Amino acid sequence: MSAEETMVTLDARGLNCPEPVMLLHKAVAELSPGQRLLVIATDPTTQRDVPQFCRFLGHELELSEEQNDEFRYTIVKGA
């Protein structure tokens, strides 16, 4: 399986700012370029923080959605 086909999951449910973004930073650092990360969080501040994280660090925010009081983000690691 290539890096693009594997997806890692970061479960940040129940954590509050700044913990989800701190864990996100660590998780992305461990990925290969092009690899995908699914982030599941319950903290509403991730709606602001995750897109900014991707924009500032050059990662693609492939999906951002809210379902059942959870926020889900799919991030593709940049080069």
C-alpha cells in the first residue's frame, strides 16, 4: 500500500484547546508526504484551528465536516 492509500486516525475527542492541535502537529510530523490523516474532535475551536494549521504549514484540508457533535477532518500531508 502506498502512503496515499493509508490513512492514520487521530482521536482527539474529549480534549480541549490546545491539545488537539498539539497532537495534530505530532501526528502530521510522523506521516509521509501525501499520506492522509483523519482527525476526530469534539472541541469546537478545531473548526478554526485545523484549517489554519493546514494553511500555515502547507497541508491540504481535504474534508471538514460535523456529525453527531463531532468534528471530522481529513488532512493530506504536504511535501
